[in-house]
Amino acid sequence: MRTYLPLNALRAFEASARHLSFTRAALELNVTQAAVSQQVRTLEERLGMPLFKRLPRGLGLTDEGRALLPVLSDAFGRIEAVLKQFEGGNFHEVLTVGVVGTFAVGWLMPRLKRFRELHPFVELRLLTHNNLVDLASEGLDFAIRFGEGLWPATHNALLLDAPLAVLCAPEIARRLSEPPDLAREILLRSYRVDDWIAWFAAAGLAPWTMNGPVFDSSRLMVEAAVQGAGVALAPPGMFVRELQAGLLVCPFEMEVKAGSYWLTWLKSRPMSPAMQLFHSWILREAAGETSNRSVEGS
């Protein structure tokens, strides 16, 4: 027969077991010490076993009490965490998103104010990564990645194509009249080793040996280009502010596709309400960006 245990008695036991004191548990629960003692006694009677050893100077847990305490502490902790989400008469939900750094700074950050205005009760937590991410082990709801969208364990929704173009500081751009002029410059490289080779092929150039520094982040690589350290190959759509400010120049119109930005989430988990809101919002934002680019290019 299933035993139904009173919630107040379970709460009284959990607080008493943590403090090993009925008195301190009573202070925490804002009831009398006698009430706590009676609730614990009721629980022990319902279970048919003692949970505490009554000692001359306090309490000790029996083996059964030690087994029960962590289960109850976890359960009450979970309940408290959920109830906090309802503070202020609105449901608050945490959403954790891992974002490749270039996309985070160049595209997502300028739009976060709009998301906050639309969904003020979603607490967004952003973590940056360099395209190496494990959603399950890192506790991520979403990850935004760069590539071909072929990750088998996740749903992969296309956000934006991100063709690569030559980017450099204005003083270097003045030395670049045509693509072969790049042979006299330091070419900054990303962790994707074939990017420059693909651009050379599109430009009809035979590749040459490159010895420029290698970066694990396009954001860092382009910052080096802004400082005049060399010529970068990166998606200009992620560096609009630098281009508009004249910190960067795109000396050649030619672009080469190396991948796209994707919103990814585990196939093994259903979407929470906050995930559904973010999913719909970012896909709308990306669709608007694509539409704007099409109009500009027409």
C-alpha cells in the first residue's frame, strides 16, 4: 500500500536534519520547537522507524535518516528554484546559449536589446566558444556554430550564410590593387586551414606558402588586421561596425563560401518555453537580415 506522507512533516525533518537541532529548524520554519518535534514524530510513526537518535546534547541521524536527507534536500531545492521563477507575478526562465565569439559580438549583441524588450522574463545567459562545443556536458539550451550544419546529434537551423572576404586596415588596402598583390603581405590565418586556399582558387591564383599567425577566433584575427598586423579573410557581415567606421577595408569584391552560422539544439530534449521564444525570435531576426541583404544587392 502506498504511504502518503505529510509535506509539513517532511519539511520539518529536512530542516532538523540539516541543523541537527529542532530549535534551529523551528527558527528557520518560523514555528515552535514543539511543533517541529511533533511533525518529526508523526513522520517517524508513519514510516514505522526512527529517523533521529535523541542524544543528550542534540540530535544524530539514524541510517534511515541519512538516506532520506539528501533526497528531500534535493527535492525541496528544486521546488524552491521553480517557485523563484514565479516571483513578481510572472514566470522567469533561464536560457543558456553558447555562441561562437565572432557571431556573438558582430551580430547577436546589437540585437539583444530587442529580445529583452519582447521577452523580459527570460534570463539569457551567453557563453562564448570557438566552435568546439558539447551542449549536453556544458548544460546549454542552444549553441550557435559555424560550419555546414552536419552535426548529427543536434537539430540544425540555418541562420546566416557567411561568405569570406579579404579585410585589412586602410593603409594596407592602398597597396592592394589586384589579388596577386597579396603575395607581398602577411596573411593572417584562422583554424580553418583551407580558407585562403579556397579564396586563391576563386581568384584564379596558385596558392603560396603562408607564414602569418594562426588564430582560434576570427574576432581576434580581424582585430589584428585592424591593428595593421596583416590581411584577414573573414565574413564582412560580422564586422559591419568596423567597416562603417573606416577601421577596415574590403579591397576586393570577391567572396568565397566556407560555411554558415547555425542555431543548434539537442535532438534528445524537447524545447522549453524560453527555448521556443528564442528560437522563433532569432530565426525572424536572421530572416530579416537576409531579406535586407537581398534588397541591397538587387
